[in-house]
Amino acid sequence: MEGKFRICFETNAECLELKPRGSDIATVTSSLIVVHNGEIVFDTGIVLDQDMMGFQSQDFGWAEPVEEEKFAATLKEFRRVRSPLVFI
């Protein structure tokens, strides 16, 4: 799959660039769900291991970060919540 896409966070003006790989993985154990005005606007699985990093989504499949260090650093800024949804 060709192309890239960006996910930007308004709170810190950071953008993550990801490249879809045209595949899927089955090892996702964490999720990022963004809700705006009571509606889910973005939903993806997250893999953040030493051997593998990326997002797994029904919309785009498996996508790996273009800059792994920036990807890991940005995601580590989020507060870990052990509930099904985080309301922003």
C-alpha cells in the first residue's frame, strides 16, 4: 500500500506520520479511542514494543511510524487509563 498519513495532536502541535503496510496483525493489546462530542472519531489498536511499533485499524490495517522514536515518545505522554474510553 502506497502513501502515508498523519495524526496530529492539537495539545502539543505534534504530528505522527505513519505508513500503511497493507497487512494486519493480531498482537494488539492496547487501544487509542478518541471521542469528540460523544462520538468516536478515531479508534485504533496500539503496539508499542521494542520489536514492533504501530497502529492496527479496521480502516487502514497495520501502519508503522515513519519516525519510531517520535512515535514512542508522543504515545508515552498519554496518561494510561484502565477503562474502555478516554474522554478528551
